[in-house]
Amino acid sequence: MKDLWTASLALIRDTFREAFARKIFWGLFGLSVLMILFFLFLLKIDLVEGGLAAISLFGRTANPATDVDRLVRGVYGGIATFLYTWGMAIAVFASAGLIPSVLEPGRIELLLSKPVSRTHILLGRYVGNVLVVACNIVFLVLGVWTILGAKTGIWSKTFLISIATTVFAFAVLLSVVVFIGVLFESTALSTMVAVALMIMSPILAQTSVMLRLLSSEWSRQIWRTLYYALPKVYDLGKMTLDAIQSRTFEGYMPIWTSALFGAVVLAGALAIFVRRDF
Amino acid sequence: MQSEYAIETSSLTKVYRSRWKRREVRAVDGITLNVPRGTIFGLLGPNGAGKTTFVKLLLSAVHPTNGNALLFGRDAREAEARRPIGYLPENHRFPTYFTGAGMLDFYAALSGMESSQRKKLIPEHLDLVGLDKWGDMRIGKYSKGMLQRLGLAQALIHSPSLLILDEPTDGVDPVGRRQIRDVLTRFEEKGVTIFINSHLLAEVETFCRQVAILHKGKVALSGTMQDLTAGKGYRLSVAQAPAALMEELRTKAASMASRDGLCDFQFATREQVNEAIDLLRAQRCDIEALVPTTSTLEEVFVRTVEK
């Protein structure tokens, strides 16, 4: 058991080391710092007073207590959506190469010669990759949260949910990157497929509209199947926004279906990796 | 389970099939081979003979189509069977972001070594392969020979009982080669089994105790080095002799060859060469040289793969 733990830590540390060497970690960290600096700059603007003045411009009488809270939650929501969408896209682009690199001839044989199972090697790499991105997301969200909280005096704890949802959605997309990486050893293809899933998600999420528009039953069935089978990146983002803005959302289906998708794809990647000859 | 063999394979076969054309390549074809513990074993063969595939089968990097392989009595497919193994691959590609010490630390951790052990053994092993001053340097700056020696340290750090080395001296200068041989000799004295896959026949001949020659995926020849190179005899070099005597010697000799004005007669036994000497001396002919000979591994190798 101790050996297992030592080997797991070594695999995770190796992923971090490679992320540092490829400037992936520092790239993500640098972008996070830039983002935080941008919000620090916003401290110069009186967000609250400015927001209330804007409300008054439209002829309404501002109620400082409720309007400020709603305004700040709106800002939190906007930022969370921005971080969720772009943060995840950048993370997928940045880390897609970390899986195929480990399969390079001359490197993989040596890894396989160690008393570590193939499942362990791939999962170690996967977890390491998720942690690299998670570290940056935690840093970024906590940084932005601290600045906004200090500025507005409103510490929206629900904003911190975006850490969990962003890391979760990234973990699901990373399973696709791992699957394609193991199957084709292509960083470009892995990235393309993961980004395609991200792009398809908001389109597929328009299920109620599309089911009315589609004329045949089989096309409606295909739409439904695609919607339920593929990861719901858009729905997860919307759930985060709803949570931050204290709105109710319709059940946890996007979470468990996405988790199921990720688990199945990752299991597929492991099955291929275990059977492959190197 | 204790086994007297470090490596045992039984009808080990690997067939590669192309996905669409259904073409088959039998890279390893029913190899049954036993490597006793504590020996230095050389695996030889021409390019494409199946040597590397055979090694990959032992390490479970490639799955067998048929047959099985045991390492110290354990099924080679079990991860635990690889714990007593140190491996140096051919054409290795160590990640260049590692320092020498960092690389040893990573692979030692994968072998299950604890942090305190690693801290103690890493400087010792860098020193062992002559890289003690290079431990903090990124390996991207290492020469081919230095990488090879670092790879060897990586294979040795967890005190393996079986070393599998694929072309261990490839790209290493003569001094480095000597250093690697000295290190391996030290480990042989400790009872470590050393399995070398190499095309450097002279090196295998001087270093290995047992040899197998692979050809077209099969074991074409195997045995102890002494047995394989036992084509012993005597070479008698004669400058000038009457034609009739030359003809008589030719019929008695196993072979005859001419070079630089000399005739070399190869005799299989001492009696035959003594008889030839008597004939030459009876006719007052000069004997230029008499040399005891053995078959070189190269001759054995060429004979085997040209059959």
C-alpha cells in the first residue's frame, strides 16, 4: 500500500514537473495573475456607487441594500461564467499534450518496466493533470473573490462553487483528451474533440426548442440521445451562475450524466491502454 | 515461488497483424528459453530477429499472442513480477526536464523506494556511474554516453536481482564502455542476473557466460559461451613446401587458406597437427607459425544466421 502511494505521488509530481517545464503551469498562473491584476485595477472604480448611479440613470430609485447585493451577485455571476468558459478552454488547450507525451517510444517502455500497473500509470497522469489545472483555478477564483469581497463588502460564498464546477467540467473533458490521446497519440486531435464538445454543449442544451422544431421522431431521438450522452458543459456553467445568483435550478442531471460520461470514457481509455502493445 | 531461473519462457510467441490487410509478422516465434539466476546472458541476433520484442514481452510492454514468460517464477504480466527488475531500454527518451538526480528519484519512487532511501542512494549511484558532479544538471545537456550511464544508474538504484539491458554500451566511448563493464561486473559478483541484448559480438563474447542467437523470431542457437566457441584446433602456417606435400597436407587439414605468401592449414586435433609437422620437418620445410585457435562468436553468429 505504501509503495502504491509512493508511486502515485511520483506520477503526480512528474506531471507537475512536466507542466512546469512546458511552461503550462506558469502560463496558466501568469494568466491568472493578469486576471487578478485586472480586478485589482477595478478597485479604482467605485463599483457599488457606480452601479447604483447607473440604476438611477434609468429613472429608478435605488434601494442600496437589495440592489447592491443583486448588482454584486450579477458581477460575481458574470465573472464566474467568464472564468468557467475561457479558463476551461485554455486549460484544455494547455494540458492536452501531457497525455501523448508519456506514450512516446523510449519513455513508455521504461515506465511499463516498473512494478506499477498500467491503470495506475494512466490514472496517476490523469489526476496530476487535473491537479495542475485545479491549483490554478483555486488561485484565480480565490484571488478574484478576495478582491471583490474586499471592494464590495459582500463575500458571496456561492462564487466559490465555480472552483468545483470548473474543475469538474475540466476533469470530464480531460477524460476525452486521455481517450483520444491513448487511441491516436495526437495532441491536436485530443484538443479538437474536447473543444468540439464544449462548442456543441450550448447548442444541444436548447433541447426544448429543438424538439419542437425537429419534424421527425428519429431526429428528435438522436438529439435527445446526444444531449443526454454528451457532457453538459453549458448546463454546468448555467447551474453555477444560478447558484451564485441564488436562483433555483432544475435538478442535478447535468452533473451525474456528465460524471457518467467522464467515467465511461476514462474507463474506455484505460481498457485501450491496458491492452495496447508498446 | 522460488525458481532456479531468473527468466523462463515457454513457447513465447508474438504475432503482429496489420489492422486492415490481415498480414502477419511473427516477431517472436515459440521461444522457449531459460536463463539461470546469477549468470550473464547475451541475446544476439541480426536486425529484425525479434530481440527487442522478446525483451518487451518479458517486461509486459507487449502482450504475447501465445506462450508465457516467468520472471523468478512469477508471471511476467503481473506488475509485482517486475519489482526485482532493472531495465535500460534501447533508444530511451528520458524526459529532458529532469535533472540527473531528479530522474533517478522519479524512477526509484516508481520502484517503490521510500524518500529517505532515495536520498541516500541517489548520490551513491550517480557516483557509481561517474556522474556525481552532474546530478543537478538538466539531462537535456547530457551527452549520449552520459545519458546511457544515467540510464544504467536508473536500472540499478533499487538493487534489482535481474538487469535487462538493451544495447547498454550503444553510443558510449571506449572509456565509458569500460566503466559500464566494471559496474556490471561488480553487480555480477553480487549475484545479479544480467541479460544483455546487444549486437556488439566482441563485447558479448568477453562479458557473457551464456548466449542465445535469435534468427527470424526463433532461437537458432543457445548454450554456454565456452561450448559455442569450442570450434578448437590449430593453425599451421607454412611458407614454402613441395607441391606434393602441400597437397597431402591439404587433404589432412580441415581447411586451407593462402595469405601473404603463406599457406594456413587448419587442423582439428593435436595428433593431426603433429603428423603435419613431422611431414614438414622430414622434408626440411620451415614452419612459420603454429597457433591454437577457437571459433570466435562472430564466426558462430555468421554461420548460424546464414544457415
